[in-house]
Amino acid sequence: MTDAALPTFIAESRELLREMEAALLECEQGESGAEAVNSIFRAAHTIKGSSGLFGLDGIVAFTHVVESVLDRVRANSLQMDRTLAAILLECRDHIEHLVDAVADGKPDDVQLATKGESLLQKLSARAGGPATTHATATASASASASAPVAPAAGWQITVQFHTEVLRNGMDPLSFIRYLSTLGEIVELTLLTERLPAAEEFDAEACYLGFEIELASSETQQRIEGAFEFVRDDCTLQVRPKAPVASESVAEKREASDAKETKAAKNSDRSLRVDGDKLDALIDLIGELVTAGATTTITARKAGLSELNESTLRLARLVEEVRDQALKLRMVQIGPTFSRFQRIVRDVAREIGKEIRLEIGGAETELDKTLIESITDPLTHLVRNAIDHGIETAEVRRNRGKNVEGVVRLDAYHDSGSVVIEVADDGGGLKRERIIAKAMERGLITDGSSLTDGEAFALIFEPGFSTAEQVTNLSGRGVGMDVVKRNVNALRGTVELDSKEGQGTTVRIRLPLTLAIIDGFLVGVGGSSFVIPLELVEECVELGDEHRAADGDQRYINLRGQVLPFVRLREMFSIRSSASRRESIVVIRSGGKRIGIVVDDLLGEMQAVIKPLSRLFSRIRGIGGSTILGTGQLALILDVPSLLDLCLNTRQVQVAPRRALTD
Amino acid sequence: MTNNTAAKADDAERRHDQNQYLTFVLGRETFALGILSIKEILEYSAPTEIPMMPAFIRGVVNLRGAAVPVVDLCARFGRPSAAVTKKTCVVIIETRVEDESHVIGVVVDAVNEVLEIPDSEIEPAPSFGASIRADFIQGMGKVRGKFVIILDVDRVLCVEEMEMLTHAAASGEVVQPAA
């Protein structure tokens, strides 16, 4: 088989292994429905079939044994229970290692092979009994990497060569000749139904097929191997001739075209597309949005109403195309959540707690890059919940709680962003302990004035940990700050809710996508800035009395509430005199509301985010840049870090624009 | 056969390119840069300023849809920046740090010409006495009886060093000139 298909095989196998894992975990928890067992079997079966196509005998041999055991479970001659599921999980891991080894280009790892054997022994020990003879026999044979055992009688081979085969330099006859070295050709029927009428006949095309009865004791693989060179140029079916095991016939046929089976199974018509192609498309659409904005501006200047109308129509279409394109990158978070089943199981077992993982909102969609980048922080939070959140069974019993702890992962959309929650029903955070620790570490001087929210936020400070003992899972004081940093890097925020004795909920709020945002364009002096629109609550004019009292009073009375504000001009040291009118953009972020004073309000826009160079990686208050319709660059405000900056006014007062010389 | 000659020609061209330098003016001095790191030369247009940056960062410009930072070489060398004239240009340079490539623009007062300076005409950098930091100098090229400073692009536009300086500026720690 061609090497080009190998990455597809690896990707598919990994996907199947994930499905298998999820179903096995279900079984282990005693919820084993027939559907779960079937899906485990299907996964094992498809992996076996596809690896056979690639001649990966090691995987075929191992998976075959697993599959036979599964088949007996399916036929109800073997009971699926916790122990069996646990062993099968190990087997699944082993298959994953085998696939990984193939991916790394070293399929013949001796260590892996020995490990596989010991696993198979364990499996056959558990699955013992009279019916296992087949499995154990293969298990012992698997060391010599034998393929599925062939019935000795013979094989029925149907082969249809494609029309191109002669032009590709292949001679069908030579394959038949080669077959005769593998056994004796008992009967050969020529299949001529594809022969066209004489006038359409192309002398260079092949129209023939053969039905061959081969008496051979060779394995199916060897026989299929005979057609290795024309594998892409023919339709091949190899069946055992004798109707010995009807199950096995169906199985072989299926295996010989694993791809088709899979396609048929996932009849939801999905396509596998290279991520880079999607990125290129999104980039192009970004340019399109920018160019569209330019056209709209030009049209408005020209003052032709017809032109205006058509550019507006165009802009609407572009917007739709953009939304559709961004949807292409959206994937459900479910598979990512399911992966935590395994982590929860393993970790809980390791530290001897009983913990169940509940999953909600699995169908919530978000950008694929976001999912990839959020996995690590999530893992950390889940581990934290297991290790520190959930109490030991004894403590839980004493507190009158259910002995089994619950960790819950949830995802949902909320006003233009995605919220991911990690909740546990454990002991909750102890406010006094956090404050004591923070004072000990010198993070705060007095904790009495802090609200609960502010106190809990302290655990996101670097070097903070209240765990009494350090376990090998967490508690070393690195972690929550890293979680916060990672989430902030994705333009997201983290909040934490906790009730002592009842549990903790960590809420991660992320933007839907990283590529484009709806922004609100403002001007200060000659510079333009974009504020993410979802944060903007309203705009009000800055009254003269506040402008006059420049200096001390940095708040206004907004309908009876105090609204503190900052001047972007001062904050960013923009060198231009104050304009005649100023406005306040009221923004809300992380539960706080502040005003940002700007000169001009320039309206809403779609901003394609252009990341800034690494030179600016540590800049605060600015999250990126975007290109305006005029071709000019505008900076996108990073509101959470801007707020941090405001809270730390000391730093703002230092005149930053000073030549650095040495 | 043809492939072979093509490869040879390519190779020769590269060797030829390696000795090609772009000379440009900063203040009253002439400097040179190897042309292999130069992507293009743009007419100067005012960059978008980035707040809280040290003076040697002029801002960012839109280079066909990408935000490219622009460095003021005068300020980078610790001199006052020159006024923008009709001859002021932005030279777009690509540097590589490990596997990452960085595109950075530098402001120069005027570009002169591309010329060839054979290795034999390049003297090592003097350990002191030059008008800029010694580690910025790759060598001293002799051109028509005069020396031009050939800049070491990777040092002058060292992203890590500049990142540290921008960070210091952004967080308000003022780096004092050595007393």
C-alpha cells in the first residue's frame, strides 16, 4: 500500500482508539450496553483490517486476539465486567503504542512485542474457559507475527482489474502466474462483462476480471500480498472457499476494504481536510473583509447611491462567507471532554478516591485551535479538582455526602463567548487559609477587606498553593497562575466560585474564535484603537465639568453609579493636545465596569486580528493589530490587561517613552 | 546534466550574492548590510505607533496584510533620530532565530547602492573606536578607499534583546544610562 495513505491510517486509528476508550470506560462503570461493546468491537476490527492493508503484522496479530475476545462478549459467551474492561483498556493502550511506533517509523519494537505478549497472556487468563482455545492459540502464535489463521481448504479470489492497469505497466497475467506459486489454481473463470462494443474498444485498456479458485494453505494476507502492486488498480476480494465460518467470511470481506466500511458507518458525509488549507482560506477571507471595508468607504465617498447599495449587499455576503468559513474550524468539545474520563479514572484510582466524571454541553462548538490550547489548562484544573477538591471517601462519609465524588465538565455559549466549567462537589476553598497564605507570601498585607471573589482570585497568583502536602499530582504551587496565563493568552478570563464544604467551580470564558472579532473603533489624537465590541456597554459624552477638573477626579456619576475612567491619551502617552470633545466608552470586563476616555467614536467594524511581532510579546494593554479599510493599522485593546494596568497606576505615571541608551 | 549546470550556476550565484551589500546612510555615516537578509525597500510612511515602547521602536506598518515592526536604527545606535525627508526609506529585513523567522523594517536616511565587497576587502571589526557597539559590527569593508561599517544583522536586530528592552519600557522600569 502506498505510504501516502499511512498518515490517514494513523489518524483514523487514533480516532477509533479514542472511541474505544470511551466505550470501555462506560463498560467499566457497569453501564455496558450492547452498543458500547459493539463499538469497541468495530474499532478493534477496523484497526485490524486497515493495518492488514499496510502489512503491519504486529498490530494485526495483537488486535486479532483482542477482537476474538470481544466477539465472544458480543455473542454473550463471555461476561463484560470491570476486570475485563480494565484489561481491555490496557490492550487498547498497547494498540495505541503500536500505532505510535508505526507513526515514529519503527514498527518492530522488541520491548513492545514482549509487553504485548504478557498482556495477551493476562487477557487469555481472564477470558479463560473452553471457548478461548482459539484466542490462546493465536496468542502464542502471535510472537511469530502470524496473520489470521487460514482455513486449509482454499480461497475464492475475485479480481477486477481497472482499465488503467495496462497503461500503468502492469500485466494481469503475471499476478495470476505468481498466484500459482502460492498454491494450485483449481479453477479460473474469466469475467468479461465489462468488455465494450468493438467500436468503443480501446486496445490499451484492460476490461478483464478473473474469478480464481485457489487451493492453498497460505494466509489471506499472503494472497492479498500477491496483488500488492496493483492494489490501487484493482478491486480485490479474497474469501475462504469453504463456508466454514460464515462469521469469518463477512469479517474478511469487511477487512479487505476497511475504508469503505468506515465511510459507510459514518454516513454523516464528513470530509477530512488539511488544517493548513483551512487556515489559508480564513486568511484570504480576512483580506476579503479588509478589502470590502475599503470598498465601502470609497463608495460612501463617491456618493453614488446605487454603488452604496451594492457594496452594502456585498458586505453582507462577505460577512456570511466569513461566518461560514469560521464555522469550518469549529469542532465539538465532546471528544476533548471524553478524554478526561480516562484521566479521572486513572488519577482517582491512583490516590484511592471514588470519583465520577459528569459531562455536559458536549455538543458545544469552538475553534479547533482553542480546543488544542485549552486542553492543558483543563487537565490541570481537573487534576486539581480530583486531588485537592474532592475529599477522601472517609471525610465525605463523615460530612454526610455521597461517598462517590463528582467532577463535572460543562460547556455552553454565553453572549458571544464560550464558557467552560470545571466543577467539583468537594471541600471548597477555605477563605481564611488562602488569606493567611497570601499574607505569608507577602501578596497582600490585610485580608479583611477582600471580597470572596478577590480572595479566591489570589490562588491565581504565581507561587501560590494551599495544599498541605505536595503530591506528585499537584500542590507544588505552580499551576493556577499558568492556567490563568494560558487562558489570558487566548483572550479569555478565569473566574472561580467556591462554597466551603460544597465545592468549587472554575469558569473559563473564551472568545469563539481567534481570527476575527467584532470591534468598536475609537480615535485618540491621530491613532486608532479597536475595543472588542462584546465588552462595550454604552458610550456617553464626557461633560465639561469633568474635563475641567482634570487631575484628581477620575470618575463620573453614571445614572447614580460611580464609574471610574482612564484617559487612553495619558495611559499610552499619546502626544497630541486634547480635542474639543471627548467621549467615554463604558466597558465591562471580569465583573468590573470602567470608562475609557477617547476623542472620537468611529463606529463598529469587523477586525481581522493580525498578531503583533514577538518584539511586542510582553506588551500590556494591547492584544494585536488590525488593518483598517484605509490600509492603516489600528491596535486592538486587550481590556483585561488594560484593567490590570489601571489598577497599578504607579506604573502608568512613569514616562515610558524615553530613549534607552547604554 | 542540465540540472547539474543549473545547480552550479545557482551555487555560483549564491556565492556572488554573499558578497553583495546594500549601502545606506544614517546621519553622516555610511553602513552596509548583506543583501541576502533584505526582502525589499519601501518608501517611508508613518508607522502606527505602539504605546509604551522604547524610542527605537517606531511602530508597525502594514506590509501586504501583515503587521511588521519598524525599528529606528539611529535610536537603536543611541543617536538622535533624523528628521524624515523625501529620501527616508524602510528596509525590510528577514532574520532567523533558530527556526523562527522574523520580518522587521528599519528606517534609514537614504539608500545608496548595491555593490560587491570581496572577502579580501573586509577587515575585522575594531575592538573600540567605532561609533556603534562593537558587537553590531560584522566587519569593515573597504569601498573606494573608505571604510563602511558592515552591520551584523542578527546582532543589531536581535529579537530577544529588543524584546527585553521593550518589556522593560512597557513595565515602566527605566533603564538608566550607565553613569
